Amino acid sequence: MEYRIIKSPSSGTLDILFRRKGSSSTIPIEHYGAVGLVQGRLIDMVFAADIAEKAAGVVVEDIKGHCPQNLIMIAIFGDTASVEAAIQEIRYKFNEAKTGEIR
């Protein structure tokens, strides 16, 4: 899995993401100071989306693309602290699942 956080995303970057979203948002996306991008296998991205939304006040969207390795990407929209907390929790939970360690 790969992770990136874009703080204060430019309007061009947001335009790219919104054009590549799979469908209209069911939750309005407003007042975001950061976008977290996570790429991986479908099963992992569904798990990561659930973790992110439970961990912080963020909105997660599926980002469509063409990847020969069948990887997908999710975008996590929110204020900077919430996006960072969501990414940190995703990393922790995946490490926990891999190693069997529990907090």
C-alpha cells in the first residue's frame, strides 16, 4: 500500500480528483485542508476507508483509474489533522492485522 498526504491541495489537483471520482458524493465535501491518497488492493481499500471514517471526521471517496496491477485509490478529504489521524490509524490497523498485535 502507498500513502500520500497533500496539504492545502491546489485547485488543479482537486479538479483532477473530482473528475476521477466514481460517482457523486452522498456526503458533501466542504472545508478540506488536506487530501490523503491511499492506493492498494480493493479489499484493503474498503478496509482502509472504513478505518479512516471511524478514526476521524473525514470523507472518503473512490478515485477511478487505469492500473494494470488492479490497484485502486481512495481519497480522504478533511482538515489536515483529521486526514493525518486517518492515515496514521490506517497504517496502525494494517500493521496490527499483519503482526497480530493489539493496542
